[in-house]
Amino acid sequence: MNLTLAAKSQLIKDKALELGFDLCGIAEANFLSEEKERFTDWLDKDYHGEMGYMANNVEKRLDPRLLVENTKSVVVVALNYYPESKQEDAEAPVLAKYAYGKDYHFVIKEKLNALLAYINEEIGETQGRAFVDSAPILEHAWARKAGLGWIGKNSLLLNRKLGSFMFLGELLIDMPLEYNTEIYPDFCGGCNRCIRSCPTDAIVAPKVVNGSKCISYFTIELKDDITEEMKGKFQNRVFGCDICQDVCPWNRMVKPHSVEDFKPNPKILSLSKDEWFAMNAHEFGDLFKNSAVKRTKFKGLKRNLDFLTE
């Protein structure tokens, strides 16, 4: 079957939606020249804090052809994770919404590998790899280049229908395809609610986040004690932070996802304030065994809980 590049690309996008993804776009793999100065400046200002891995493999982050040899196309997918239900106790420590259900890394990667298998079976033989937030890839930049949305002032990808509560994933393949050529318009306008609402002033300029001041950094990435200057600024956040997303007008009308794996663990949502603070290591392991929260381990969660009460 001799398919055109356009036909191949459409088949991939259709299959991605069939697999449950909400968006799929394709960009040509090349050097992200417009991102180079922005990213290196971000590193020079130490906005990555103790996330030393961000300073590794800079050239690979800017050019996926160095990450996976012979890469021609970057297939980018997005999956809504906005939950229908929220935590029940208004006084309980707050968990980022992306951690309500099963760890997204496994869910997205399984779907991406299924998409890669489909390409090989139905479209043509190709070599490639699937990535989900675990490799030197500037995923927001590639999502924008693939036409999935624009970069908001909080540096997250925004889409008019899905807002920003989206997981992203990428397939780097050696198959030439038809590429997106239209840049999604920036619909943030003069709004700066995300900047004004960040309690730690982590959004230092439109589209520039000082990662070392972000609540997500302190509660997940940081391994040492949380600095005293942050005392009283977390707004009860214990793992991750959604504040800049919660205030975004583009998230007002977002519909809840329908992904079974992302459905919240009822036990987690029903935890009372007292139950959070009384949690032991065994209960932590049982509650969060399939959740992204396990990344912080019980020691990290306990540190975060203690910081909220000290």
C-alpha cells in the first residue's frame, strides 16, 4: 500500500484518538533554535534548582535527532486528566489532581507503544521510541510545534478545549510524515491571573517559571529540608500544585476525563485532615502504590506534612 505522507499522518492521528488520546499532532524533528536562548538562560539563572538532570544533555533536549538516531518525526499526544471528583475534606492537605489516579507514565507509555505497533503493522516499518516526561525532551515546545496549543504564562501548554490539565507524550520515529505548519494562536491576552496567584512568586515573567521556587519543586523534587522562607506559602499543598491552573480562565469549562486508569482512588479523596497527618508508612504504601505520589516516598510526604504544621 503506497500511502501519501498526508494519508499516513491522518491514520496515525485517527489511531491516537481511537486509543483514547484527546489530541495528536506531528512536527518535523529538527533543532529547536527558538528555544535555545530561552532554555540556556533558564539554566544560567539556576531556575532548575537541585534538578541537576535538567542541565544534562542540553543539545539532545534541543534536537531529538541526537536523542534517537534517524528521527524524522515527532508525534505528540495529549490526554486530559481533569477529575470529576475532588478531595472531600476542605481542610485536608491538598494533592495535585494529576496524582489522583494511576501513575500517568505507565498509562501514556502503554498507549504510545500501541500506537507505535499500529504504525509498524498498518502503515510501514519504522524505528522509534516512546517518551513520557522521562527523557531530555522539551515536551511543551514540541506540543506547540505540533499544533496542540500555545504556551501559557505559567509555561504550561494550553488548548482552547482542554485547558491545561493534560498529560503529554511523544513518539520519536524515523518515518517522514506530513507536518503541522500552523502555530496555535496565543489566547492568554492581557490575563495574568496565574502570575498573580502563585503564592511563592515562582512565575517570574510571562512563560518563565523559576522552578526552584515552585511548590511542586519543594514537595516533589527537593530532597533536603524546605527553606523556612516558604513557611505559610503552600496553601496546604502537600504534593504538587495546581494553583496556577485552577485560576486559569481556560480551565473553567474543561470537561472531566473518562480514562478509567485516571479515576481517583476513593480512599485518597476521602482522607480527612486527621487521617493525612496520622498516616504511617504501611498506609502510604497501600494508598499510593500505583500513584505518582510514591515518587516522593513516605519520608518525603512526611516532611511535607510536617512543614505544613511547623
